Amino acid sequence: MSRAYNFAAGPAALPEPVLRQAQAELLEWGDARASIAEISHRSPEFMRVAAEAEADLRRLLSIPDDYAVLFLAGGATTQQALVALNFAAPGQAADYVVSGHWGKVALKQVQAYVDANVAASGEADGFRDIPPASQWRLSKDAAYLHVTANETIHGVEFRPEWGALPETGDVPLFADFSSSIASEPLDVSKFGLVYAGAQKNLGPVGVTVVIVRRDLLERAGQPRADIFNYASHAKAGSMLNTPPSYNWYLAGLVFKWMLAEGGVVEFARRSAEKARLLYAAIDGSGGFYRNEVASNVRSRMNVPFFLQDDALTAAFLAEAKEAGLLALKGHRVLGGVRASIYNAMPVEGVRALAGFMHEFQQRRG
Amino acid sequence: MSRAYNFAAGPAALPEPVLRQAQAELLEWGDARASIAEISHRSPEFMRVAAEAEADLRRLLSIPDDYAVLFLAGGATTQQALVALNFAAPGQAADYVVSGHWGKVALKQVQAYVDANVAASGEADGFRDIPPASQWRLSKDAAYLHVTANETIHGVEFRPEWGALPETGDVPLFADFSSSIASEPLDVSKFGLVYAGAQKNLGPVGVTVVIVRRDLLERAGQPRADIFNYASHAKAGSMLNTPPSYNWYLAGLVFKWMLAEGGVVEFARRSAEKARLLYAAIDGSGGFYRNEVASNVRSRMNVPFFLQDDALTAAFLAEAKEAGLLALKGHRVLGGVRASIYNAMPVEGVRALAGFMHEFQQRRG
């Protein structure tokens, strides 16, 4: 067998050079005489790996010094709960813009902690669009405003074409960037907090990155366990307890790969090219394939689409797999087809998919 | 270079056959044409890996059917907070027996949630002993009683020589088994809940196993995020959100290795032999080496010891490393030396350490 193009939504494709390096050094890391997976997170060897990963991520995303960077266990959903516990007083208002499934999940996590206000939602429209910021009903004195930068299932992303995220003054803007971080330059200074499960654009499953403005760490938040306290994690350099060290190491390898490839400017170029190719294949199919998302918020990362004749979907997926195009089945929430085209997916992979789509249509259309 | 004997406390040594298998299939798992680290946790391939890991752990530990087994992100410290949130009403009494550093950490996590009662503590005695159960001051109507089966730092373990854990009637017994699980047969039915970070006896860092009696999942607990709800995790088969799938896979490989080696009966035999060798080397040194733990609660997993002349400790550690005996530095809380001798440490490794200790004493004593 050989490796195929993997369009999984997360866990997702990793850069092959990263996998090869991890493979080569899995039994012995440097001159440690042990695997990096076997050594203490407080050993000089791992401390170096950890510090380099943070420095590389700071360089990659131009993270200002007044932001802490945390590498934590638990996925993005855990952070969705922790932001309320850390930054809102009990029952304080918090604003949520719900632009898809993950925005709803974020909202669900905080019902016990805050007065959650849905400032805007695309649900009535099946999450095919994001209401314009001018229509958002923001609370007075909200603890924060939460948005989902890219919706992995619904394929909806805040894009420049949509407009700019609003200025929120003293209310910090929190954003779930799980499925689009590091796919283009990010102005971190616009956000109070950015979080991202790593298993999409940043590499391995099992570690989550939190980028948080340091002054926010002084907020009292709510009564909580120390392990739920971001300030404690920051003070301990993300080693309040044993971190997911092997996952952190793998993320560090991906950061180095991204920097070597040209950083986020280059990945923005590739992402735009991949998205252009794929949406062109859909839109140019005369309705055989269909993406329902408003053009100004179409995701560059996750492209859900449907076949005009849904009875053909199973054959499409099976034949795509035969052709070396994996994991294209749509999420159970939506059905249909979904192609996730994160940083580790080369342009050639998307070209191969577009070619297959065309060929399938010719045979079955 | 070559792999050495690694006495790290966690992350800790992994079985070499497990590392070799993981290495061989890191780029392509089975006929998936992708790494197991790259495929969806809901794919048929990973679902099989996950189900096998659970079945193997159930077999290894003879886990009764009326217990759920969860594979979760977040370390043991996160579970220490979650047990209070899930199983105690707000402010309800919960009893803690504190037999070392990790018992203190467990207690710290729940201050915001329960009326934490220290039923017994070895702290006044430097955690060199565990107070007998007859002296424990248990609350009436406690939500649960929490113990730490083995203290990784202080080297204190509940042993048959100490006596039996008390019958607690309707109050379920919760136990942190992070550093001793699967080192000997475990009567799960005595416990309401057992949890263990995997990075010691169970293998990889980044995943935690929770074994919980199903009827307890019906307790209301406290207002909390869904991601903090054990019942939700159980209902979702530990896939409420993206689990640390690669770590889960590695743990599964370790379970298969342990079963193939003879299971917990065999590891109990090896653990007893390793502990016997190491304590004999200490006790037979005429005071050159010193372990201060009461003999009836000495840990079979983590053996902290001190050199009579502490000025020699640095030389001991450096020369041990030269001799291929790694990660023997004591935890910063205690100083001195610590050898962690989990399941992946062969008897020969401990024999090599004992030989080195003898030889070092002859040169420097």
C-alpha cells in the first residue's frame, strides 16, 4: 500500500516529513537514550523541546509578548468551558455568535456558568451564512464575546469578504480557531483569547493551544479547581501537571515544518489556491455538486458539498477511496461529502480530488 | 547510542516491542493508507482500535460489566476535580486520606466544590507512613472516600501488610491508581471509581483511564459543563469530543503487550521481585543508602532513597547515567534519588541498578 490523500476533518493529515522524523527518532531522541515519549516533561531535553515549540509558534503567528501561550490537555471543548470559569463572574453575561455546530457546543458548555446571550445565530438558515455584525445583539458588560473563526462541520468561516469582526472595546473577543489557525496571518492583538485543538492545522491530536492576553489572567472568574485555572497553567509553563508531552513534541515538529515551508503567508497562498480549485469544481459542475454556503463566508479549510442525486453519494465515496482520496464522508450532522484541506494537504491533493469529481460526473452525471 | 534503563517516574519507559510496532506502522496503519494518528476517531479503523483497547483492559484488570471504562484527555489531576463535580452535591462532605503529595493535590482540586474532610494524613510524619484505618475520622454521609493507592513521589503504597482498606458501606471508595494500576490483580468491585494517568504503568502520556461503577453515573453532582460530565463521556463511548486517539492507540498496544507477557499476575511477580532487589540493596548498605518509608507501606513502584552523604548524590546520579541508568534524580519535593520501576522496567534493569549501587558504595563509601 502507499499513503493516500487524506481529507479527514481531524484527526487529520500530518506532513509526511514530520511523520518520518517522528518515526526515525521514536525509540531514541537525540542522545537521550530513550524516546521523547518516555522522558520526564521536566527533563532538560523535553524542556528544550517545549520551549522551542512555543518560540516557533510565537514566530509563526507573530504572537505579541503580552500574550501567554499554553499547551494543554483536553480538547477545544474543554477550553470552551474554561473560558467561562476563568473570565466571567458567576452568572455574568457572555455573548456568543453561533455560526455552526461548534458554536452551539461552545454555548452548551457554559450554560451552568454564565448568562449566555446568543448575540447572533445562523441556525435558522441552516448555518449557511453568518449574520452581519451590524445585527448582533451584544450585552452590556459582557465578560467576553465568543466567535468560532471557522466551523469545521458547516464549512463557514469569517472572511474579509464578510467584513471585519467588530471592535468590542473593553469586552475581549474570544475565538475558537481550531480548524483554521496558522492557515493565514492572524492579528492576535485583536483577540483576548484564541484557542485551537491541534489535530487539524497544527498537527497531532491530544494537545490544545491557548493564546491569552496576560492581563486577562488576573480576572477572578469563578470558584474552580486549580487544574481549571489558566493563570496556574501559565505560571507553571503549562506544566502544572504532566502535560501531553509527546503530542506537544509532535506539534513542535509541525511548527518547524510550517516555518520551513514559508510560514503563514505561504499557507495563506496555498489555502486560497486549494479553496479556489475545490469551489470551482463544485460551482462549475452545473449543479451535479452543490455547496450551500454564502460565498462571502465559505470556509477555506472545510468544504462540505452534496451530490444532486444523494443516491450517488455512497458510490462517490467508495470510488474516491479506491482512487486514493480518503475520508471524504460528510459529518453525520450534515451528511453528503466533506473535504478538509488543512495545511498538510498539498495543492496536488485538491487537484486530484477536483479531477476525480469531474471524472465521476462524466461517468455518472 | 543505545537505549538505556530508564527509571523516570512518568512519562516513563515504554515496552520496546510497543515502540517498535508503533514505529513500524507510524506512516501507515494496516491498510488505512494513513497513520493511525491521522484518521478520524469515528472511522471504522479507529473504532476497532478503541474497542479492542477497552476489551483488553477489561480482560487485564477483570473489570466487571457494571463498570464503565473511559479513555479521557486531561491527566489524573483533572479527574481529581471531576470526581467532586460528578459525584458530590455542592458543599457535600467528601473524605480524603492524604498519604503523600498527590493526595494533597487531589484535596486541593476540590476545595471549591465540597466540604473536604481530611480523614487521615501522613504529613506530620513526612508521609513516611499511612495512618491505620482504625484511626481514620470519616464523615457521616460523605459523597465518597478518596485514597491514593500509590504515592509516586513519597514512595508510599497501600499494601496487604498495612491491612485492608476499610469497608465503606454506601460511601463509594475512589482511588488514584496512576502509578500502580496493572502492577498486580485489582478487585475493582471494592471501588466506586478508579482513575489512572496512563504515563506510568499503562504506557503513553496524554490519556487517562477512568473505571467507574455505572450506577454512580446517575448521581446529579454539581452544575457543570457537559465536557466535565462523566455520564456524557460514558454515553458517547469516550468520544464526546475528539479523544487523544493516538495516545489511546499506544495504550492499547501496551495492554496487548501486558496480556502477552502473562497479565497482572505475572507483573505482580515481577514487581515483587524488583522491589525486593532494590530495597535489599538499600537496606543492606549499612546506612550508605536510606529509604525512610515504613516497611509495611513501601511502594513497589517508586523507591525514593537518600545517600548518607548527600554531597555524593550528584556524583551518584551522573555516574549512574554514564552506566546507562537514567532519570534517577529524586523529585524536587524530596530530593535524593528515586527509581521508578513500572511494568516496562525489566528485572534486569533493577538488577543493574542494584549492582551499580553496590559498586558505587565500594568506591565512595
